[in-house]
Amino acid sequence: MRSALLLLLCLVVPSVGASEAPLEVRGATTVNAVQARQLYEFGVLFIDVRPAREWGWGHVHGALHLQLDQRFAELSGPDWPRSMPIVLYCDSEVCPESAEAARLAVGWGFQQVYYFRSGYFAWQLLDFPQGRGQEGELFAFIAGEPPTAAGQTAE
């Protein structure tokens, strides 16, 4: 009886769990936390696609918040330079939203899309620079100029 119950749990529980993000996205480069940190040091724009509530709890310092099901589509507009490198992330490997964001960005013609699959949780575990809420988070770019993220200056 016990083994039958265990077998039943094994068959039911996987279908209840969160879906896992794909390992890669065609046209995007998958990066781990250390590679993402290198891109951060180069001043590449990080875009957090998580809901506002999760963003408020913590995010990559200087990241732009464009929730996937709300403002992310703004990237499809002509004002965003397609040659600008972007790193897209959400929570972790069980958050498929960053993969969908990467797929969309590649489809909109972005040429340097980095898919940070392990996401904010991996960033946080390594104690890399983090922000909370909106305070001190800025982003600006001028068409034709290199993008600048919070804490970075164009040289």
C-alpha cells in the first residue's frame, strides 16, 4: 500500500510543480551568474521581467524593470537601438519568463541578447550588486550613443 501511494505521488507531483525554463533560446546567448557579472561590469543593460512585487524585494542593481506581461513590449519600439546588448532575467531556472523575453527580443531584431537563465537568485547567492525598490535606480541612453546603466558613465 505504501509503495502504491509513493508511486501515485511521483506521478502527480511533477505535473503540479513550476515549469522549468529552457536551457537555451535560439538567437540568444545563455549566460551563468559569473558571465552575467562580467557583462554587468561592462555596463550592459539588465532587464528584469519579473512582477513589480518581486522587483521591489530585490533586483540586479541598475536593472531596468519591464515586467513581461506589461511593459516589456516597449522594447519592440523603434527608439530602442537593436545593437544595444541586453541581459534578460527573472528569478531562476523555474521562471520561464526570461526565456520568453529573450525569444521576443531576438524576434524584434536585438542582436546581442543574453539569457541569464539562473536569474536573480543566483546573482543574490553570489552577493553581487543588488538594489531594492525604485530608489537610486536610473537608466538612460541617447540614440547612437553607448547605453549607460545606474552607476555607469559613458566614456
